Amino acid sequence: MDNTPRIFEYEALSNKYNIEPDILKKIIDEARKEFGEDEMMVELHVVRALRHIKRLSAG
């Protein structure tokens, strides 16, 4: 992605969970639509979505 400092390391989490980059981009885009300029909320939403996907794939 880009080199913007992160509060939550969602790229690393995405790699750990083997989430495809296009899926991560869709999640980020949706979070940006919902939370706009609030980067912390965008990142938090992305992390929560990734964890949810991981739980679904493990079940």
C-alpha cells in the first residue's frame, strides 16, 4: 500500500491472514466511504473486518 504511518498495522495482519490485496483494498475503500477523514476509525474498521474474515475461514 502506501507509506502512511499507521495506528493499526492492518497490512501486516492482512498478510498474516493471507487476505488477497484486492479484498483488502475493497475493505479499505468501504471503510473510507463510511468514516471519511477519520483515519483511526478507518484502520480500526479494517482490522475488525480482517479478523472477522479470519474467524469465518477458520470455522
